[in-house]
Amino acid sequence: FRLALIQLHVSAVKSDNLQRACGLVREASAKGAKLVALPECFNSPYGTQYFKEYAERIPGESTQKLSEVAKECSIYLIGGRSIPEEDGGKLYNTCTVFGPDGALLAKHRKVHLFDINVPGKIQFKESETLSPGNSFSMFDTPYCKVGLGICYDMRFAEMAQIYGQKGCQLLIYPGAFNMTTGPAHWELLQRGRAVDNQLYVATVSPARDEKASYVAWGHSTVVNPWGEVIAKAGAEETVVYTDIDLKKLAEIRQQIPILSQKRCDLYGVEMKK
């Protein structure tokens, strides 16, 4: 099946972001994409100073648009970090998924908050405004089971391993790595998660905006279960297409059967919630 990653140029005007995102979703559908993903923070600039201003409840303006365009195009639509979600007086970094009938299939709240300090390069603290999610998020399609993470979640190998154990064959991480962590770790982490668990990994970033207060690395990418990069964007706004071949996934798992050779009598990773 065909996967499309929309590397969107995000502005400060929410209505413009929504309109352009929906237009690109329609374009991807017209080109045969059955599963379409938007980037982290697609409806607002990325930054703790913006989260409260752009926050919405679910359902709300942004998610209603996503539901409508998913139904119109009869696709599975992953809404990136569609919105900073407001719920019960707290804010969450939340990704929504809508099915071909427009129904909400999954809602992933970012589990691991991005609190880092690289002296002389970048300091960022999501926990100043956001609360963490407390659950794994998976959804079924006629093609395969898909697991969700958001950006920093990708650094935690145990999370990807749980998804693999639960039968996911594709992991999607809307993300916005920056100009420090992007060139160092963006592709490396994706290839690691793919090889470790013998599945496909896709990441979808906003396009790079050098004038933004937080400059995203871009380079939305798809990696196959062999650890090969099979599709990759540059820094500009674009749509990346790739065909997910589950027969190839099965062949790789048969050739190197690590999933059946794990020493579960010696070690294990478990989901607690």
C-alpha cells in the first residue's frame, strides 16, 4: 500500500495551515496514497510559547477538518501532532488518527516530553507547558497494524519493541527534530528502531523555516525492516511517497528470525498500562 508523508511549511496562521494541509492530503490521495501522515505541530508554530494560544479540545476545529478530509478522500489520516490538546486544564502534545469514514481511530498523547539542554546549542523544556500521555497508541488498517509515537518518543527503544510485540508492522513518528539533534540522530534512530524490530518506520517533519524561533530539521523519511532508507525529503515543503511492501517484511523476518530467537527466559520488555 502507498504511504504519503506531508512535510508541511507551517505558518503562524492556523487557518492557512489547515487549508494547505487539507489540500496536500487531497493531492496525496489522488496519487494513490492509502495512509497519509502530517507532521508534528502542523497547525501552529512549534514552541512552548505557542502551545496555550493554539490549543484546542478534541473534537475541535483542526480535528474536524481532518475527519472531513479523511472521509472525503476515503483514507487513513494521521494528524501529526494535530494540535496542542487542552483537556481538564492540562495541555498535551496530541496526534489523532481518522479512518476512511471520518471516525477517530486513535489519539496519541506524547509520552516522553522533550526536556533537553545541549550547552551552547539548544535548550528546550516541553514540560513547562505540557503534560505527558500515559498510553501506547495503535490502530488497525486492512493493510497492517500501525503504532504511533511523537518525536522524542522515538528515542525510547522499549516503546517501539512493545509495538512490535503487539503486531505492528509500521511505526509512524510525527516529529520536529532541530538543527542540532536532526543531523546527529534523526535518521540513525529511525534505522535503529526499524532493524531492532524488523518493521517499517516513517517519520514526518515540518518543512524547515530558517526564520522560525524553533528551526525544524525536515528530512521526512521512511526506513524498511532491513534498515534501508527507501524515501527521504530534503528541507523544503514536499510530499514523500513510498510503497510499503509487507511481503518484504515477512521475508526479512524469515531470513533473520530474531523475533522468535529472543531469550525471553532471560529478559523481557512489558507494557504496564
